[in-house]
Amino acid sequence: MSTLSRQQTLVKCVVWDLDETLWQGTLLEGGGKALRPGIIYIIRELDSRGILQSIASKNDYHIAWPVIEAFALSEYFLFPQISWASKVESVKAIADKLGIGLDALAFVDDQELERDEIRCFLPQVTVVDAADIDDLLHQQYVRPLSITDEARLRRLIYRADIERTEAGQVFTGTRDEFLATLAMRLTIQPVDEDDLTRAEELTIRTNQLNTTGLTYSYEELSALSRSPYHLVLGAKLTDCYGSSGTIGLAVIEKGASEWTIWLLIMSCRVATRGVGTALLGHIVHLAAAKGVRLRAAFAHTDRNRQMYIAYKFAGFRDAGEASGTVFLDHDFRRMPVLPSYITVIESVDQVEQDHPIQTADAR
């Protein structure tokens, strides 16, 4: 199988200014009586594509937010930053709260000074002149290759994440005790046709918790999922707050005596809930039960060191490097312990079939 190029750039969140951008006029000068023409359609269309939205505006929150509510738009904006702080600080705060990189943000503002400040201090951010809003939906960075059902629900999934976070902040016990209250259920199973679009989306959108930065097309994943020499696992998470959707993916090459994890991805949204440990531990236990050697490929980027650390904590050891790819081995002497607060539900057919090794590189 051939691979696509390293990560493509897709915007995960559009950050809006308010005055002369979202609405007409300046609020403190009597503006804000009418929305910019066509803005409701743009906001709803971005939302339907699975693109999150927020606000970075220099205004008084207690004055501006009721106006947004009056326009029935408040549900679309996550972690709005409405204050007199610099737009740079506001945009950084939004990225931090959403748990996404600055390169996954687009910033829309009518003021040239504000746009230039973002370009200067946050060059990773895509900057959009409010005068060009009518062309926004046509830009490639807000046009995902496919739109899954999970993408359409992404904002609601994030809303549930906010509720979890708020509950955790007031919980008086330990972190593990709080996680136990969530009643998490992690379903790990080979991907099927219904999962392939989301799996493709994960490889394109996830660049932080991604072990090799490889991307796979729908067609490539479909072929790998049907190959007797590969195992493509998807991980779906639910808890008492609802479904988080498919949040993990692993692409494994299976041989008679050796398995290789070519790609392991976790959604940033669940990084602090121990789910990555559960998925990786599950794979280690699968390989051990099969009696095969297990190795993993890892390609260092400026964003994914956390995944390398996850491999080391799971008992993997460095085993050499080739063409910029680090390989790690697991000898099964120190088996990873699955988090007790996560119930793992697995498919029974993940290791049933034996096949002779063939050259079938998943890269």
C-alpha cells in the first residue's frame, strides 16, 4: 500500500470577530442590530461540516453575549473569548481549551491591525479578511474530503466534553476516582465499511496524538481492512455523558511471527482519560496471546512526543531506526495494565485467523 503525503492542513475551528464581522456596526457605538448578510448560512454550513467555531472579540462580555443569544447563535460558539485582552491571547486560549493546534484555527476579522498581529505572533493560524467571508466556504481548508455522521455531531460532542470537564473540576476525589464515575466503555473492533470514512478523517485531522503522521485514503483503508495480512482497529468511546464517537485507530501489519503497528492515533479530546493506554495495552495483549513478536513504528514530529512516551510507558523499547522512522519492540516481560475505570469491549475475531507472512507493507 502506498501512503499519502504527510498531514494535510484542515481547519478544525473558525474563530470569529464580532463588530463589522459577525454583525454590522460596532456594538458600543449602537451597532449589532443586524447580522452580516449570509452569516447564518455560513455558520450552519461550517457546523454541518464538523468545523467548530468560537469568538475572539474586544467587547464587554455581559453586553455582547446577550446579543449573540438574541440572534440564536450562542449554541454554535465554544469557549468564546469576549474581553479587552489581545486577540493573540484570545486565540491561544481557544486553541488550548479545545485541545487543538494553532495550525488548526482560522481567524476572521475586519481590522487589518488585528489580522497582522495574529500573522506576526501566531503565524500557524489561517487569517481571513472579513471582506472575504462570502468566499470562506469555498476554501479548501474548510472543505473536508468527506463528512461523517460524527463530524455533524462534533459540536455536541465537544459540549459533552465541557460538561465532563466542569464535573471534574468540582469533584473532590482523585482523578482516577472521577474517571471511574464516568462509566467509560471502549469498544475496540476491526473497522467495517461504515467506519472507513471516519477512519480516513482521523488520519487526516489528527496530527498531535499520531505515531507516524501517515495518512490513508478511504480506498487504502478499505483494502487494508479486507487484507488477511493487516488488522485495522477502530476504538469507540461512550460514557455517562454520551458518545465520543470513534476516537482511536490502529493500522497493524500481521505476519506469522511478527506484528508491526504502522499507525496509532488517538483523538486529542480523550487524551486525559486513559483511553490511549487502554487501546495500546489491548494491542499488546492481542499480540502476546497470538505468540508473535510485536514492534511499532514511530516518526518524530514537533507535535507527537506524547505518543512516543505512551509507547515507552507501555513497555516498548527502542530497536533501531531506518529512513527517519524509529522502531520499538515489546518483549511482553512488562505487560501494560489496562485502566480499571475503563470497560474494554472487544471483537472476538481479531486474532482468529492465521495467515502465512507475505510482503505487505502498510506504509
